[in-house]
Amino acid sequence: TEDSVTSDIISAWGNEGTNPTLIANATYENTPANLSLTTSYATYSVSANIDTSGANNIIVFIWSDVTDTTAGHFLYVTDCQLERGNTATPFEHRSYGDELLRCQRYAQLVRFAADQVILGGNWNTSEYEIIRINEMRAAPTTSLHSGSILHNSSSSFTL
């Protein structure tokens, strides 16, 4: 479905100079740009209006459809930045730690050690305190990924 993340958005590759055919529920939100590559680093800016009704996911897809590429050819893509709004701003170099904290506003993995016990009063519920790494963007919910709370086992929760 359109809410499922896929590892391949291409239904069929075309000839050199043509855009690939995308899978169902995927659309090009701009006219793909044919950027002339050089042997040195260059800066490119590409804009698109995300105006598909009910869009749930955005996929940034960068490809080279040159057919005479050899094992010694490389395409380096660095310093990518998505912008919300009508203006592209200069690239912001953020540290790994800063970027991680920004991501943890959306999800945090909490691991319980195998010897840690969490008990509930009626064995149907349990209460436990989790110290969040930082403030989350919305009230967190939990989901059990593995293990069981009823006996000693290693469990992971995602907030």
C-alpha cells in the first residue's frame, strides 16, 4: 500500500535519457532534472511542489541512467537537505549528535535488560517509568517488539 515503505520504487528502467517507470502509488512531483556531472564537486538545487492529494510519504530518488558507466566511475552525493517552504536555504552542517536528537523527537528505542523485572498489580497491566532522551514532538505511545513482561526476558519498546 502507499503507507508501506519500499526498498525499490522502480517498476521498469527505460533507455538512457528516459525516466524510469515508477511503481504503483508513486509519482514524480517535479520534472526530473538532467544535471551535467563534472569531475569535481558541484552544488545543485532541485525544487518540487508536493501537491499530490493525500500524500503520505516522500521519497527522494537520485539516479544516473548513463549506460556506459564502469566499475571505476563513482557518483558522490553528500550534504542533502529537504526544505519546507518555497526557498532553499544554505546547507546546515549538523553534528551526528544534533541530528540524532532531532530524530529522537519522533521515536526512541527503550531496552530492558534480561534481569530487569517489571510487575503489574493484576498481571494484566504494569507501570514503569521511562526517562526520555529528549522532548518528543507528540505524546508517546509504546509497542512491544519482542519478549514478554511476565517473566525475565529481554524486551524492547519503541516510544
